[in-house]
Amino acid sequence: MNAVTAIIHRDLLLAMRRKSEVLTALFFFIIVVSLFPLGIGPETALLRTIAPGILWVAALLATMLGLARLFAPDHADGTLEQMVLAPAPLGLLVTGKIIAHWITTGLPLVLLAPVLGIQFDLDSGALGILVVALLLGTPLLSLIGAIGAALTLGVRGGGVLLSVLVLPLYVPALIFGAGAVEAHISGLGAGGHLSLLAALLALAVFFAPWATTAALRIALE
Amino acid sequence: MNWGSPAEFFAMGGYGLYVWGSFGVCAVLMIVEPILASRRRSDILRSLRRESLADKLDSQ
Amino acid sequence: MSNNKIIHWFKFASPQSFYPLAGKMIPWFWGLTAVFLIPGLWISFFVAPTDFQQGEGYRIIFIHVPAAWMSMFIYLVMATWAGLGLALNTRLSGMMAQALAPTGAIMAFLSLWTGALWGKPMWGAWWVWDARLTSALILFFLYIGFIALQAAIDDARRADKAGAILALVGVVNVPIIYFSVKWWNTLHQGASVSLTKAPTMATTMLWGMLLMALAFWMYSIAVALTRVRAIILEREAHTEWVKELDEVKA
């Protein structure tokens, strides 16, 4: 467990030294979300219905931005090879890196989303559901994305390829995440969506670090 | 037998565009795909043959 | 001599012995394709009666359903080969997975294309966000991802293994995606179009579909074997046995 916290600590420290990367992803999220009303029109009723979908799609894209750099810098400077040789199991270290990725890209989105939701005239109940859904969903995005990041490590055209690989796998998260808010707005209750999202998260916590580890070992062979 | 005449057959009861559009594209892909696959093999064979000829000339 | 038995067991797993074997099998699978395709087409166009609701338009079903079945089946087979390649470290498995992917993608494309052409006259729309259509589209994306990943990695062994992990992750995800899209669909569309409640199918239609599905199956094997022969030659270009092949020496 010490190894995990050490990795998280290290990655957060590195992120703090390169604040611009974290902030760029965050502003990307804000800008994408703000562009939609300009493209669609300012009718409040329409914006309210499309808000969950827009916020979620923007969140998917914003997490994609940081993914390409999840393992690449460590691969470039040889840290990754040290991790493979380290006494702590690689799976744990990878989990640590995924958690750090979530703290730097997922968590800010969760905190920012309600502010953007207000722009779309979501009521406080819907905003609450949005935050809970993103809280369950963004770790899922980091976990699935890590598999793609490991697979495309050091591959030519890695960044674009990464989105082609990962975005189709994000579909369930998008459906249940945005669906939770929509279900709440339409009065159906968000419980079902949220519990399915939690189930997916549990599944991903179990499998994704394992698949990521396997992919990293292949990349480093 | 469902059809009185060839024209009736090709019209497909007014659905000709859709039915032949489906079967046509399917047929085209299923003819082109094997041709591409076997051409891929003949391409690599050609370069292998050239290499083996070069080797033979070298050893002579 | 006792080693020979073990070698024999792995014999067909080696590209060297699979290459001529595949060459011998290909004409047989083309033959089988014709054997199923000809009566299949005959039933599709001449035996199966006109549908009382959909007229002649329903005849698209005879290629639409087989293509959709094959697109899913090939993905499973591809993932199985890929998984075997990871577990047993056999070279041939990765090549088979790579050979199957384009055929699977074509089948997925065909199921989408024929689905659109069927949907337009029947529901008045080229595309509806139905659960099956949407998951077929995502399956197509998964194939494209697999092909793109393998194409981007130069080292063949790494490409095989990375592709294998992606294919296995995909296999876990396909049912989740299908389920989630279905859930999403029932929430949004209500009872507008239901594809699951097809009119009871006549036996002749079922036979036609079955024969066409078998024809598509045999076709897929024949093409995949043709392609795997090319892949074997490409990857083993500098081995002795390839140099000794008749078609290379000639």
C-alpha cells in the first residue's frame, strides 16, 4: 500500500509542477460545454434536456486529453522500466497512477460540472445527481482509458489511435452517467442508473489494472 | 415461383433500389475482398521471388 | 524419437505447416460457399413467398441477418485466437486474429448498410437509434480500433499481443455495451419501433436464412485463410522454409 501512496504522491507532485496540462484539460472542458448553446440556441428548455449529454461527452473528451500522457513521460525517461522491476507488484503501481490521473483530471471535472450545469438551468437536485454520476463515472473513464494508454504506448499516431480505441468502450459510462441525470429530470429516479454505474466501476476496478499491466509489459518487451 | 417476368423480378415490387442496393454492395464487397486478399499474397510472393533470384545470382 | 509425438501435436500450430494446409483447404471452402450460396439465393428470391406486410423488401433479411451474425461470431473467434496466442504464445494465433479482423469489419459494415436499406422503406428512416443498430455500429468501431492498433505497431509480435488484449477487453465490453444501449433505448424510444417482434417467420424463410448464413460462414473462412497465407509469407519472409517453397523458387 505504501508503494501506491508513494506513486500517487509522486504523480500529483509532478502534476503540480506542470499545472498548465491539468488546467488545459479543464479549460477544454469549459470551452466545449460553453460552445454547445452557441451552436444550438439559447432556449432554456432545450438546453436543460441536452445538458447531461453535453456535460458527459465533454467530460469523456477532457479525460482523453490527459490519457496520452499517463504513461508516456515515465516510458520516455525509463521510470516505467524501473516500476516493472520494482518489488511491489506492477498492478498496484499502475492502480496508483490511475488514481493520480483521476485526481488530476477526473476530480476537477466533478467539482466544475455543477457550475457549468447552472449555465444550462439544471435544478439543484439534477446538479446533485450529476455530481454523484460523475463521481462514479470519471474513475471508470480513467480505468478504461489506462488500458488504451498502455496499448498505444510508444506507438506511432498514439494520441489519435487512443481515442479510436477508448471512446467506443466509454459508451456504457456515457449512457448510464448522462441517463442518471435525465432520469432524475424526467422524474423516474436515478437510482438504477447510478447503481449500474457503480457496478461497472467495481468491474473496472477489478479488471482494468490487470489488463493495463499486461499491456504495459507487452509495450516494454 | 414469385415472378411473372424479369422486369418484375428486377423491380422487386417497388423495393428494387433497396433490395438490389443491399445485394449489390454485398456482392461487390465479397468479390473485391478475396481479390485483395489473394493480391496481397501474390505481391509478397513476387518480392520473395525477386529476392531468391538475387540470392541465386549472388552465389553464382 | 519420443519427441516426435509432441512435435506432431504442435505441427499445425506452426506457420510452416499451416501454410500448405491452408492452401489445400481454401478451394474446399470456396466449394462449400457455392454449395450453400446457390440454393440460399434460390430460396431468397424464388421460393420464399412475398411477405404480406413488407412486400418484396423483406428479402434483404437473407443477407442482413447472416452478415450481422457473422460480424458477432467473427469477433468471438478473433478474440479466441487472440487469447490463445496470449496464453500459449503460438505465432499462428495472432496471424489468424489479424486475418479475421478485416472480414469481420466488412460483415459489420454490411449488416449496417443492409440494415439502413431495409429500414428506409420499412420505418421511413435510414437509421434509427435502435439497440441492435447502435451496438452493431459500436462493434464496427471496435473492429476498426483493432485493425488500426495492429497497423500502427511495427513489431509483429507486439502487434499480436496488444491486439489480443484489445480484443479480449472488447469481448468483455460487447455484452455490456449491448445491454446499456438496450436500456438507453427503452428509456428513450418507448414503444415506437420494435424490431424484436418480427412477424412469425415461414419455414422457407428460415431455411433461406440458414443457408445464406452457412454460405457467409464458409466465405469468411475461405477469405481469412487466403489472407492468413499472405500474412504468414510476410512475417516469415526471411526463414529457410519460405525460401524453399516451390512458388518462391520458381
